[in-house]
Amino acid sequence: MDPLLQVLKERGRCSLGELAQLTGKTEKEVAAALQKYEKERVILGYQAILDSDKTGHGGVRAVIEVKITPEREGGFDRIAARVARYPEVVSCQLMSGGYDLLIVVEGSDLRQVASFVSEKLSTLQGVISTATHFQLKTYKEAGVLFLEDEKIERLAVSP
């Protein structure tokens, strides 16, 4: 992986000067590389990781397992693309195993997420079944620990 991409992945909030220093390139080279990566859709976006408990966002997040029937000549892609376009959907991924799609959805409350599942997701042609799991607490996301000032102790090993 390009060192520039690695630095961005680990520390997304860097100035051009910092990126140049960390990668051994000039600021001009870094700017050109970033522009190229954005144009080629290697870099799809930049985001901050927020602690919703501290921002006052009172919404809920759910993980939904979806079983679907693949379409002829389209496989899973068309239905997955359709699901991914809903504004409630934070992420949508094709999975191996007991279900086909893993969808993360955010809503203002449980009722809004339930409404999304029953009125939008479940009614799509090709959706066989769904299983919704509501997120209760975040401990780590995108490689960032949410645990602060909590004493993390190792579990005792007993014979």
C-alpha cells in the first residue's frame, strides 16, 4: 500500500505539510497524489469518528442480516446497490455464510429503524428474510477505542 494511503488510513486529519513529512514527498506531490486518488475513487471520503454519547445524538444503530435471492445476470449487485441508496443505510456489504448482505442502519429511534425494515427493506423483491440486531454500546469503531479512563484489566487465568 502506498505510504500516503497508509498514513491517511491511520491518521486522516493531517495537513499537506504533515503528510509530506511523514511520506518523504513534497507538498505538491502529496496534493497531486490526493487529487489522483480522489478522481480514481481510491479515496472515497474523509470522516471523523464521533462518540454519539458525547454529541447528544440520541439515535439508534442496527445491524441487519439479509438473505436475498440473487438475480439472473445481476447476482447480488443490483439489489445491494438499491439497498445501499437508502439514506438510513450507513453501510451495506456482501457476506459469506448464513446470510447475504450485512447492512448497518441508523435512525432517530427504534420505531424508525423498524419502519425501514418492514416498509422498505422487507418489501424489496428478492429479499427472503431479515434479522435485526440493535447496537447497545460501542467499544471500538474503525480501529479507535471508545474506552477512556476505564481501567482495563486482564482476566485472571485459572487452572
